[in-house]
Amino acid sequence: MLFDTHAHLQDRKLRGDLDNILRRAGEAGVEKICCVGYDLESSREAVQIARKYRQVYAAVGVHPHDAKTVDDNLVQKLRDLAREPKVVAIGETGLDYYRDLSPRDVQKEAFIVQIKLAQELGKPLIIHDREANQDVIDIVKKHRAGINGGIMHCYSGSLPLALESIKAGFYISLAGPLTYKNARRSQEVAAKLPMDRLLVETDCPYLTPEPLRGRLNEPAHVRYVAVKMAELRGQHPDETAYLTWRNACQVYRIKD
Ligand code: NI
């Protein structure tokens, strides 16, 4: 059994074919999926998909790229969406200094607003961090963002920073890049972190793992991430699958 903790099933590339995509996921043992929003519209769609498919849960939030859209009105809409029973987290939120599509101070403000929303609702947080490691951990600590738990999604930072994030209440989720040849840093993280803090995800339709790199990504492919993690830890893949599944159910508070 596998849990894809981060998928964008509402993406235009996947949306039209969800029945088949979820059938293939089931055949690959992927029994649960969290569909993650990145703006208001995609958060609404995530909730709709979770309503329709029993194995899909949803997260609602605004990606740092769209931080400039975050105002009181939008936060109220996220709050309303988050009352749906299958909304298990707030996100994805965070900081992205690689593309800098919103000014950095605006990104920080939108991040902090969503941390507060997660705290108000008692939900875990899904954090996107691209080339903003230090600011993310500083904000996380200062605002006690991990008080209800949370996930550092598609983690690409260092091992010491991962350990610091765990101490702040977070789980570390690894995606397709773990299988890439140049991923030494993520591979060290996957090998050395405590097993009870690791998760697997696809972040589909992006970041297709090897050996399928170049094709469209979908939840079924999360098994390649789990198999790589198993190899790095000297575990049986079934054990890795089970343990990451259990961790995902814990962070999202889903009965398994
Ligand atoms: Ni994502």
C-alpha cells in the first residue's frame, strides 16, 4: 500500500483522464492520494475531486508564486473550503526564491497568513521551499508552524536542515528527484532520517521519477520513489511502503 502525499490531479494535463489515472494508481498499490491546491481555483477543484473519489483527500492553499493574490477575502474562502471533511491540510504554501514570481516580502506575508489559518483550524501545513531554506525555517520556528504537524514537500535541502524541520514538527516528503543521478543530497536525507518522519509523493504531473523521466507523471509512479528509498535504506520495498503510508495517515490524521 502506498500513499502519494502530494499530487496535482486537478492539473489540466491529468484532469480529463482521472478515472484511468486512479485505476492505474490502484493497480500499483497507491491506495490514498492527497490532491494539493496551489491557488483558490485549484483548491476548489481539489475538494471536488476528493468528494468524487473515495481514495482522494485534499489540501487547500496558495503557492508562493501566487502570493500576491492572498488577501482577507481569499483567506475566508480557503477557510470555508477547509471545513469540508476530506480537507486534511493547508497548502501548498511557502517560499520560492528560484522563480520569484511574487516579491519576497509578499511571499512571506502570504506564508505567515496560511500558517495562522492552519493553526486556527488545527490542521497540518504543506510547505514548498525552493532556494529559500533559511527564511522558511526561520518563519517556521518563529510562528510555530509545526504545532499541528506538517510536511516539507518535495524536499531538496540538506540533512541538517531536515533534522531541524523534524524538530519543529515536520515530516519530510521525497519525490521523483530522489531517483535522479545527481540527487546525492536527497539520497542522503532518505538514507539517514528517522523512518517515522519520511513520506513519498509524486508532485505529479511534474518530476517524473526514473526510469520514466520525460513522461507525464501520475500517482502510480510514486512506487519508484518508494523503491529507491527502500534501496537507500536497505529495506524491503513493502516495508518502506507500509511505513511511509503509516506516517502519511498520521500527519494527515486519516484512519488507516
Ligand atoms: Ni506541488
